[in-house]
Amino acid sequence: MRLIAENLGGERGGDTVFSGIGFALEDGQALVVTGPNGAGKSTLLRVIAGLLPVAEGSVRIEGVVKIEDVVEIEDGGEAFPSIAAACHYLGHQNAMKPALGVAENLRFWRDFNGDGHAGVEEALETVGLGGIGHLPFGYLSTGQRRRAAIAKLLVSHRPLWLLDEPTAGLDKASERRFAQLMGKHCREGGIIVAATHLPLGLDEAKELRMGQ
Amino acid sequence: MLALFLRDIRLNIRAGGGALTGVIFFLAVIATIPFGVGPDLKLLARIGPAILWIGALLSCLLGLDRLFQADREDGSLDLLVLGNDRHMLALTVLTKCLAHWAGSVLPLVVAAPLLGLFMNMEPISIGATALTLLVGTPAITFIGAAGAAVAVALPRGGLLISVLVLPLTIPVLIFGVSASYGATANPDPFLQPFLILAALTLFLAVLGPVSAALALRHGTD
């Protein structure tokens, strides 16, 4: 699968935030988007996801996903009709309900998103939250909430991860663990686009600097 | 879809869900009427169905602003919108409406017969009003969903939603009340307005979620 952006522009409330962005990512590649506050990193991710309209240029996915045991592919047809269907979007908010348990939240997103990948307990173990799945999400600390949101990326399979400040609030150990998770995702043929201020520990990531 | 339905029901029941707020408001409205109107039992019995319907309508509008706003605040709404290719957004909205109805409005319908006693209504009149409420209130939720979707980005959208939605709910109110009266007042028919009420609910079950989905789709920023 390829994610291709050509001369991409985005706007918020009628003002152009960025324009002329272009990149092409193959299976297993990562793109780290950096830049000062207000450079349009979050807007770029939301435009890619399809949550905001494309102001100019285009962004699309091409080809099929290579991971055969996860997604069934018919005769070279595209497995995903749009970027929205192929992506996990991890925004500033964690998209979890404070009144529900952590495991309950994850189970919901697993059922809703489909393409079950890791089990809920397994995903919580992976992000270091094993054994607290029964607690209401509202009881967790900021870093733990972020880790629970990261576990959400693991319970359903999506080839494309769009991450907006994914490590905000994480401690050093969790950052390293998350870097390993992203590395594993890329080795399995996934694509990552991450907007961040902090180094993510991705070895062979391309870099896109915005706002210059 | 079932997962979404169950999640919303759970959220409604648990702390801060507001399932009881509507019922308590309904109770407060209906309990006040006899004091205002006075101890004329015949008059109370006559206006009973209309008052129950108006009370239920206002209570329905009470919780509507949280229908999408809670999901928007914690970022879930983005993911629900992104899931459009797997679950059509209009169906997602319909599921949320049904969960909202079952969690917040169905208790009103259950409470209505009890509150009917406050209004000195006859058993048959109480039964007819509860039945019309059961059939008619989903329509209010479906219209309300469209209003809630339009006002989702406004922090104090609750009143705006009520003002937007109230005129559109008038047909539901008219046919609901006339069917309730039809059960007791002899020359008036019951079945015809009741069927129109059912038709309104089915029609709005399509139109409401589709327009709400459209508003949500273009309201993300």
C-alpha cells in the first residue's frame, strides 16, 4: 500500500494553514511531522484522515495491503475504500469514556472497528496496563490514559496510523515501549504518520518540517 | 452496532448519565399543573393527555444536547465519523438515537401512567396516552438528533437545540394528543391519528439520522 500526498493544502475557517505539502510513503515507512505550534501539524493529520476537507491538491492510498492473514484481498482489488477506513486516528483526546472501565472501552472499540487483532488483555499488557482493565477510565492518570488510547491502536488492525502528539504525557519507559510498538507496526508493513515535538525513537523515519 | 448501543445504554445508566433527570423534570412539570389549574377534577381529566404529552416533549428535549457533544468532547465522535465506510454514519446516528431513547425517554413512557393518576385520568385514557407516547417519542428523538448534530460544536447549545427542534415536533404533538383524545371522546377517531403518528416516527427515523449524519460529517474541525 502507498500513501501519497500531492501539493496538499489545508485550511481552517477559511484561512490557509499550509499548502504545497507532498510525500509518498510505502509499506513499512514512517513520516514524522515536526514544526512550531500553529504550523498545521494537527490540521495536516485531520486532512489526511478525511475529517477536514482537502483545500487543494490530493491525498490518497493506492494498492493493497500485504498482510494476508489479516485482510482478505480479492483479485488485486483495494482492501480499503478510503484513507478513513484504513487508518487509526489518535488525536489529542483519547476517545475513551471516563465512566466505563478501561477494558470495557477497549472492547467497544474492538467491536466497533472490527478486524480484531490483539485481545483486550493482551493489548493492555503490551502497553503496561495489565491488571487494571477493570478500573474506570476516569481513575487513570494522564500517562495511563494515553497508554490505554495506544492500546486502542492494537485491538483492531489498521495499516495506517495517524498519530497526533502520541507520546504527550508518557514517561521515558512508556516512550521506549511505544517506539518498539511503532517499529513492530512498520516491520509488519504498516505506515505511520506522526506529528510531534518530541523525538519518537523511529530509526528510519522520514521527516517533514512544516511552517518554514 | 450492538456494541455502540450497549455502550450508550451503559453510559446512560451509570453516574452522570442523566437517565433520571428527564423523569424527575417530567414529574415536576406534571405535579405542578394541578396546583396551577385548581382542584377541578373534570378539567384536569380533560386536559390530562395534552399535559402529559407536553411534559414528555419538554423532558425529551432536556437531554438531547449531550447526544453528540459528550462524544465530541472526548474525541469519540471523530472515530465514529471515520468509521463511515464500515458502519454508515446515518446508521451509527440511528443506533445512538435508539440507545438515547431506550435510556432516557423510555423511562418517561413508563412513568406516564403513574403521572396520569395525578391528572385524574380514566384508565383507558391513561393507556391510550402511554401507547401514543411509546410510538411518538422516538420521532422527537430523531428530530432532536438533527438539531443536536447542528449544534454539536456550540458549548451552550442546549437551548438552541430546543428552539430549533420544537417547531418540528409540533406535528408529532398534534397527532399524539388527538389520538389520545380519540380513545375516550366518542366521535373522534383513535386509529387514524395513531397511524399517522406511527408514520411520522418511521419517516423521521430515516430523515433525522440522515440529516444528522450530514451535519456531523461537515461539522468536524
